[in-house]
Amino acid sequence: MRTWKIAKSVIYLGVALGMLLFAWPKLHLLLSWSAGTVFVYVWLLFAFLIILSQLHYLLLTSEQQEEKIQRLRRYRRLQWQQKLSKSLERKTRIREE
């Protein structure tokens, strides 16, 4: 399972780097502030965030941290399900009265 996640992360990193390298010569960064320039900076920000997140996963995430994250996700999902069931119970009680 972990090898698939690592492979997926490498693929995402490669795609993001490829997009960035392909678009870099075509980007006009020193234009006056217009909608196009703002779009370029926002696009670059998202591209760098994707690249940094994938590098963080590849370089800094261990199996223990990944297991902790999975437990936290399961716990949050259980809390959400409990809130949802309580809400549905309240609605059915109100309708029955």
C-alpha cells in the first residue's frame, strides 16, 4: 500500500514539475498588474504548493506518521457519523411529535 502511495506521489510531482517547466518560458511575470498577471502568480503559487506537498510527503513522512494520520481520519469520520446520526434522530423525533 505504501509503495503505491509513493509511486502516486512521484507521478504527481513529475506532472507538476512538467507543467511548471512547460509553462515557465511563456509566463510574463513583469507585466503591469492586470487580471492576467494575477492569474500567473496564483497559478505559480498553486504549482509550488503542489510540488512542496509532494516533496514533503516523499522526504519527511514516515510510516508511523502516516498511521497516525489514518487513525485521526478514522476518528474524525466516526465523530462526523455520530453527529449526523444525532441530527437525524432529532429530526425524526420532531416529526413524530
